Amino acid sequence: MSTESKSTAKYWLYALVSFAVLVGFLIFLPEWFWVTLPFLFTSLVYAFDWI
């Protein structure tokens, strides 16, 4: 099993954008904020390199 170092900067950017969209949904459409949660959590998992 090899341990390669790969860049996760792209996924951190995705997580940041997803978080901003989540906050926007909480402000303007609070009943729909849950729609953004899968995008946020998926990008966080990739950013922390848990996959």
C-alpha cells in the first residue's frame, strides 16, 4: 500500500464555496438549507483525505 501525497486544495475550495452557499440558503431559504449539506460534507471528506 503506497502513501501518495496529493493536493486537496481543490476540495477545500469546494468546501468553502459549499459553506458559503449553505449560509446563503440559511439566510434566504432556511427551509431548503439541507439541500446543500451533501455537497458540503462530501467536499469535507475529500478535503480531509478520508477516502
